Amino acid sequence: MAGSRLPRLLFLQGVAAVFMLAFASLYTQIPGLYGPEGILPARRTLRPQGKGRWQQLWETPTLLWEAPLLGLDTAQGLELLSLLGTLLALGALLTHRLRHPLIYLLLWATYLSVCQVGQVFLYFQWDSLLLETGFLAVLVAPLGLPPNHKQASQGRPGGFSPHEGLPFWLVRWLLFRLMFASGVVKLTSRCPAWWGLTALTYHYETQCLPTPAAWFAHQLPVWLHKLSVVATFLIEIAVPPLFFAPVRRLRLAAFYSQVLLQVLIIITGNYNFFNLLTLVLTTALLDDTHLAAKSSAGRRKRATSSWPKALLAMLTLLLELAVYGLLAYGVIHYFGLEVDWEQHVVRSRTTFTFHQFSQWLKMVTLPTMWLGAASLAWELLTALWRWVQVRGSLQKLCAAIQLSVFGITTLALFTISLVPYSYMEPSSHGRLWTGAHRLFGTVERLQLANSYGLFRRMTGLGGRPEVVLEGSYDGHQWTEIEFMYKPGNLSRPPPMVVPHQPRLDWQMWFAALGPHTHSPWFTSLVLRLLQGKEPVIRLIQNHTPSYPFHKQPPTYVRAQRYKYWFSHPWEQGQWWRRQWVEEFFPSVSLGDPTLDMLLRQFGLQVGRSQAGRGGQQGRPQPTGMTLRTLLHPVPQDKSPPRARSSSNTLTQALHWVRRQLSPLEAPTLLWGLLGAVGAIKVMQALLGPQSLPRTKEEKHRPAPDEDSVAASKQASPAPNVSSGSHTPRRKK
């Protein structure tokens, strides 16, 4: 069985990169979202209730409880955590010495701390996915430095500990849960667009933040859109079980299908770091053999193997062909694929009913859990076999302790994950072991396992709903307030902002799907615009002169709901067309009774320009692309202000960093970080040593060919012929 050292290295680097992007993206938005003059001031989310420190830390696990000890308020604590998270992730991305479990534990704890006070702006499924992936990175990261040839020769087979494959298996299981559930919920939601295979005829123009490529994708013929939906169901429902296939070529085929889907989504939609994180998860489907890029000569040598191996290769090929044939038959049969040769199109339709799909789902949910359990059992047996090969009493004892700890942890996390995974099928959820429910309930607040279900329903079937804010000085002449990223100006092309997530723009998209009372934060946004608060204005236009009321705040603010559509190809100079629907938010001014009533209704404090909203403790269940919007009134903040000193050196340092970075737009900052990482990596490759020094004997020792290495692996556990026995290259 091929090793997973290189995939684990890619995974750890990828997780570090995503953490870096997530922290940096959030940092740029903290003053406007959570500052004292922000939309939802974070200081209201942490109010001591007279409980002990450890009890309140367990009920609301966040490091921000300790911010007052540093002379910081909650928003400044958020800035500090975001900066530290960015730097830690950057360090782990650049040097292997920082790819240590402690570093990833700090990254996970920091992001969990941020999410506890993030309120509705951090209730997205990819935030939960990053937390779950980050915790798995804690287990995947090596306990020490990468093994060298000397360590391998001292009884560590393959140059790594026997347990190291177990946590990495959990990454594969997470990828399976994410993709399979995302495909299933599209059909369990009874959305007519998914069942009619017409979802992509709406998706490109109705998604939150489309890219310019989305306009061109929207112009494709309907039959191709429907065929693309069929391919989506194939990749998300039929292919994920192949993640656990015993044949590596099937796993690689599953890997490339997932990569294709994610790359197409990145091209046509701005989904921040979500698709990048999913690509990081797909590394669990790879192995060292595939990533080592073996030469064609090595492949030719494998062809001249013994007849048992040739027979096994033939049977493996037949199994692959059978799987591909079964997938092709299923797609053609269940989606009624027919080729219309006269019109040169491929016709498709759903040939099964909702009842039939529900019965199928009920039949396969528990077997998929058993499939995961069987795959995990194989990983455990493999780890035990590697432990048997360890030489030396002390090494064997240490390996046994590590294997026991990581084995129990892996089994516990797998058991916990079955609870949110079974949400998609209620009867299977009720039949789960009650101990799994109790264990999940105990650690639920830590977000170690979550339920997923992306693009559950297709919105905007009659046109994309869009909220447009307007301001006025006299209540008669109104000026539209245009956002940097979300659609507004009909002639402005959709931007490309990935990997940044403008969280206010995203929530504006959700707000447009219902009345403004379903989005209480919107009232606070209107108040901040009437007050002319610069941190909030920078969320709308980072370059303040582009904001139409930068000289003087508007006297009146209102919001209109429009329906937007992509323009037709013959409409020159326009990317959008729109139609007015209704008033979304009434015209209000400071001191307006309607505004005051709404602020009181939603528990938002009024007075001295400090209106905001407290956070609701706990974490609601995910619905669609985001978790449930907070609707319940929140008590006004009556707690004393946090300890704060203007002369605090740390506070001054935070202010200085903010002044240096505030002129940069968030996408520019993020791509600058990525560019700096790329430049440093190139310099490391050009200037750094390619490998550790070799002894005189090693220089004259001929390199063993691939067949001899493979044969020696099966014949003997001797470490000098394992894949990790050669001097590894230094991590760049």
C-alpha cells in the first residue's frame, strides 16, 4: 500500500494557507462588523454571568475572555487574534518546523474563539468546515520534525510512526460527508430546479457573488446546463463511495472528478476559501506514488512482473471497468440521457420520484456508515501491522502508546461525526447508538463534527432579489449607495474577489431573500450609515471618496428591493438588467420613531452612537449556504465596559498596524500575502540546499529500482529499503 507522507505534507500546508486567508480576510472587516462603531459590536457578546472562569470558558469557548487582562476590548482582542492567526499560519506554511500539532491547535483555538463572537457574519458552513479540518490537522501534524534516514533505521518502518495514517483517514471521511451530503440535500429539499435539472440555468446569475465567467457560463444552452446538473449529482452522490475503494486508480479518478468540480466553481463564483479548503481535503485521496511522478521507465519495469501480479492487475482492471460501466449505466438510466442527432443535443430528465429517492437514501445511509467503519478498521489493522514491524523495546513501547491514543481519538471522532452525518435521513439518525448522541452533545460547542449541505435550494428562480440602499439629504432626491462587490451598477462587471469573503455583502444577499425583520442587523447598518460611521462605510467602499456621502452623512436612508438578471449578449455595455419590486426598508432618519421602535424590538441599544446587537450563545443548525439567521431579541448590554487604556503599548501597536493596512483592499492584501509566500518558496528552492548531506558510502551506493523496493517492502520490514530510508529533501 502506497504511503501518505507527501499528501499529509500537502494537507498541512493547505490548511495553513486557508487559515492565513481566513484570518486576514476577517481582520480587514473587524472594525466595521464588530468594532464599537460597527454593525454588531462584539463587546456585547461576552457578558460575565457570575460563573467561574472555567465554566464560562467551557460554555463559550473563546480566548477573548482574557482580552481585558491585556487592556483590550473584545473588538481589539479580535484584531489581535486575527493577526496572530495570520502570522502563525504564515509560519506553518513557510517552514516545516512550525507544522507542529501545537501550532495547529493554536490556529484552531483562535478561529473557534473568533467564531464564538462572530454572530451572524460568521455563521457559514465553511467556517464550521475550517474548524473541523483545523482540528484534524492537529492530529495529522507530526509530533516531531520530519523523519530522516537515521530515524528510519532505528526501527520506524517507512520513516514514520504507525499511527500517522489514522488521523489522515478522518480527512477522507470528512470529504465524503461533505460531498455526499451536499448532493443528497439537493434532492431531499424537493427543490424543483434540482429535480428538473434546471438549477444551473439560474445558479450563475443568482449566486451571491458571481464572477465575470459566470456571465458567459449563463449564456450556455439549456441542454448543457441540465447535463452539468447530472454531472454534479454524479460527482457528489455516486463518486464519493469510491473514496474508500481498495483500487488506487479508482480513488485517483474520484480525486480528479472532485478537483474538476471545485475548479469550475472557483472560476464561476466567489466562494472565498471554501473551494480551496475542499481541494485541501481531496489530498486524502492521493498517495506518495502518485505525487512522486515516477518515470516512464519505472512503469515499463512494472510491466515485466511475475504472473500473479499480472493476474492481479488484470482483475483490478476488470473491477475498474465494471465500476465505470455501472456508473455510466446508472447515469443513463436514472437521468434518461438521450442523444438527439438532428439537433445535436443531449437530452436528460429525472426518471425517479422523490419517494423512490427517499427509500434509496433510507437504504444506503447506514451502509455508508458501515463502509466508513470497514475502511477505518482496515486502517487500524494496517497501523497494527506497522507497529509489529517496529524494532527495539523502547521504540515499540512509544509507538504502542501513540497508536493507542490516536486510535481511540480517531474512533471517538468517527463516532461523533455519525450524528451530524445522519441528519440528512431522520430514521437513520434515530437508530444511531445513544452513546454517540451523548458524546456529540458533550463536544458540540467545539464544532469537532458538523452537518453539511451546500446549495440545498436554488433561490431567485423569478429573478435575483437584490437590496439597494439609498440615501438623501432632503427625502426627495435619492442617491444609490453602491457596494464594492455585490451587484448594483448595471454596467459594472462582477468582480473577482476570491479568496476574500466580504461578509456584509454575503449577508445582504441573504437579507434580500426575505423581509428586513428576518435580518435584525440590517437596522443597525442603517443606523450606522445615518451616523456616518467610517468603519461601516469602509465595508461598503474602502476608498471613502467613492462613497456618495463621505463629506456628510445622509439625513434619510431607505432600501429598495429589485430583481436582477444577467444582460443579454446583444445589450452592449451592460452586465445586468433589473426591475423594481418593492420597498425593502422604509425611509428613516436619526430619531425617527420607526427606527427607534425597530432598534428596541431587536434589542439593539440606542443612544450615543452605540447601537449594536448582542450575540446569541450557541450554534444553530445549518440551513442552505448559511446557518439560521438570528431572529430573537437580545438583551441590551448592561455590563461595564472592558478595561481599556489608550497608553497601552499593545493597543497602540494594533492601531499602527490598522493604519498601515487600511488603505489596501482586502483582495489586494490577500493576494499580496499569497504572492509573498510564492516568492519566498521560490527563493527557498533556488537558494536552499536541495537535500541533506550524504555520506561517502551513500554517494557511491546505486539507487535501487522501483521493483526491488516494492518487492523488499513485501518481503521484509527492514527499514533500509523502505520509502522513508533515503535522505529526504528539506521542506521548502
